[in-house]
Amino acid sequence: MADYMIDLWAKLDNPSVYKSWEGSKHNPVYGITHEKGYLNNQPLWDYLYNIMNGKEIQKRLIVSAVDSITGAYIDLSLFDEPGITPTPIEYKVSAVVGSASIPFLFPPRDMTPYG
């Protein structure tokens, strides 16, 4: 498992993590003035979704982030407790991407649709 994870992250390249916003071709500050971050990290979300979709996380795993509105530190669990309705994969992927997002460089992830 450790080798798989190391290999997974080692193979990441910039286009798999981020791209410029559509409107930024002629305006280098477009992301800051028209979007919520300088770069669009949707490629990372897509990459992780393709890896995680259909797989069950079998160990307790928590990622952390800071709420961009309140500044509060929050823990986001990726593990589904037995007997509890499973958390949508979209939440888990957004939690990982949000935890890895540098403020202002990448947009914050809106976790409210997931409860």
C-alpha cells in the first residue's frame, strides 16, 4: 500500500494538479480578479475522483483544513463508520483537495453541499 501511494503521488505532474482559468490567456491576474483562486485545481479533483471512485477506505483517515470563512480548523473524515450512511465520494475528494489547496493560489472547496 505504501508503495502504491508513493507511486501515485510521484507520478503527478502539473497538468494533473492545476490549469489556468479559461479567461486568463490575456489576463495573468484573471484568477484573482474573476475566480476564487489564481489557478484552477479541478484537474486534481478529477484525478483523485478517478482513483477513489468505487473504492472503500478501510482505515480511519482524517484530513484537515481551515474554514475560509471562519478561520476555524476542521477535521474531515474519509472513513465511513459501520452502520452509518456512507459519505459521498465527492465529499471525500473535495476534502483531500481542500486540505491540499494553498489559499489564494487555489480556490477553496465548498463542503456545505455534503453536510
